[in-house]
Amino acid sequence: MALADQLAAFRAAHPPRTFTHRGVAWRYYRGGTAQPTLVLLTGVLGIAELGFQVQTLLEQRHTVIAADYPDLAAGPALIDGLIAIIDREKIGRAVWQGGSFGGLILQRLVEQAPDRVAGMVLSHTGLVTAGRAPQWALRLLEILPDRWVEGLLRRRLRGLLVGAPDFWLQWFDRAIGAFDRDAIIRRVQLSNSLARMPPGPAWTGPTLIVESDNDPAVRPAARAALRAAFPHARVHTFEGTGHAAAILDPQGTAKVVAEFAESLRDAT
């Protein structure tokens, strides 16, 4: 089935669930029925359907929840809303997977709410403290024309899609086109907020680090720093998938995450 048809089928099978928490509108998707539950945190665009291929595969073996990120600039508010989702779905503990930007969010979430986490998967990400942008970069974004700011984001993300089908290049172009300059700035502010949050107790629970050996966004030094921060973690390294293993090898990605989650079935 063509990717466009797969996405259409995913959308038809996953009507969004919406609610308002502390004045913020949230939207998320739920599928599957088996335990343990997986919560998937997406990348910087905050659009959950980016992971539709992996989510569809995981739902054959697990309950899966994936949320869109609202337009927030504060890390604590974002984490509070994510916990509100699993409260709403009556889920006590889940296995959480954070990909790319989602991995930064997840590192803070496990510190703030360790009792809601049965296991953590950090995928193609670096340390949350390394996600802080300098103030001069924010000031530059504030004065550049909208089309330049959008162009910067487009070039950055397209550079991470080497080898991806045209379907995904077109998907990203549409998604980026929906962002204005203010929304992009708030994403940078959100990254800075996460980096500045006072750290909670170090997470020593079950952890899986998923990486690629040629990730242009998470260089070898950054990958080594993440492994050093979680020395107890299992590590799975994809070969040649860059920053886009979930797109280039969705079956392999789903298999690695599902097997990790299933090893924690008694903990959820």
C-alpha cells in the first residue's frame, strides 16, 4: 500500500481525542488494546502522525497513545499536559518513547513523574541540557522575515531526511508551511525551558537508547554523552539510517521498541 494510502487509513482509524487542560487545548490519538501501554512523543513539529507507520505496527502488540504538542513555550506546562492525557485514559504507568525533540521532553518527564514511567526509550536524541539555544539566536529569529525563518526550519529538517521517499519530503513541506515565525520561536523557547528546568532525581529505571551510526543531528560526542548519562541503558544502533530510522526502517524501529516494552510487561 502506498504511503499516502497508509496515512489515510491511519487517519480514518484514529479519530483525534481532544480535551482542555488548564486552559490549553490538547489532541491525541489512541489505538491498540494490549499491554503495556506505549506513549510516543514526537519530534519538534509536534505532529503525532509523523510516526504513523511505527504506531500502526506497535498497535498490533500494544496500546499506543501519541499526542500533538500544543503551542506552548514552557516545559513544565507541556509535561503536565502529557500526564493529564494518561490520567484521562486511566493509565497508571506506561512505557514512554521520545524521538528527537521528544527525547528532550521525556528526560524531564521521567524526573518530574517517575511513578508514571515503567520504562523510557530515548530515540535519536541528545541530552536535554544540550538543547538550549543562545539568546542571540532567539533575537535573530525575532527580526528575520517570516519566509527566512520558515526557510531555516525547512532546510534544517530536510537535511535530516536523506534517503526518505518523496512522500515524506512533501509531508514535511506541508507541515512546516503551517508554522509561522512566532510558533517556531515558541518551539525554541520550549527547548530552552526544558534545558533550564531544575533537574529532578536521576532516572535509573529501565532505559533503551536507540541511535543511528550516522545521525547528522546527534553526532558521536552527543551520543556518547547520552549513553554516559544513562550508563545502565540498553543501546540499539541502526546502521545508515541517519536521523530518520522511524521513516527508513519503521518495522525495525517498531520491533526494537516493542521488544523492550514487552520485557517490562510486569512493571506496568
